Amino acid sequence: MDEEDLTPGKKPAPPKDLTLLGIAELEEYIAGLKGEIARAEAEIAEKRKHRGGAEALFRR
């Protein structure tokens, strides 16, 4: 049994009801999502950089 089996899982938030939003609000929503995507991609790049450094160190 893994430790992950013992911890309660985080349930994803239900999808936002987009039918209630106007065009401008949808555009703002998309802009916010794109900002979050960019932030996540930057974090991935940073972690890959650190991982690459660690792998290079241990290959020696």
C-alpha cells in the first residue's frame, strides 16, 4: 500500500458555467487562464533547469 492511498484526494472544482458570461467577461476569463498557463509553463521550465543541473552533477 502506498502513502498516496491513505491521503484523501483533492476533488477538482466543477467547471465554470460559461453560459452566464458575456463576451467581454469570457475574454477576461481566457486572459486569466492564459496567464496561469504561462505561470505554470515557467515553473516547469525552472524545475527542468534544476533537474538538469542535478542530473549533470550526479553523472560525474
